[in-house]
Amino acid sequence: MRAVSLQPGIGRTHWMTHNTLVVERTGSIDAIWPLICAELERYPALRTVRVQLNPRPGRDEQVRWRQCRTQ
């Protein structure tokens, strides 16, 4: 989703499946999560997709998964 990848703190995005958006991040999750959800929630079909947040380059972090809405 191009609109998400243009947000600060996000390097690149791609769809792993039709329900999972992968985000290569350069910023902290706390900083980028509201930006991601603001874009996804603009589209009813995307509000409940699973978002895979990959670790920042060079950091010892784990992959995280989140969802903006459950319904």
C-alpha cells in the first residue's frame, strides 16, 4: 500500500497475503502505528488486515503483528 509506505518511519510495504501487510520500518512502533492505522482505516476492507511490523535494520528487535481493528 503506497500511502503507508510514504509515511515517515516506514521504509517499504508489501502484501504477503491478501490479509497480511508487511511493513519494513525505520521508526519506532509507537511512532508509526497511528500513521499506519490512519491510512488503513480509510478503507473498510483494510481495517481488519494483519500488519507485520519487521524490526528496524541493525536493531535487536522481534517481528510484531498488529491489527487496527478486529471488526
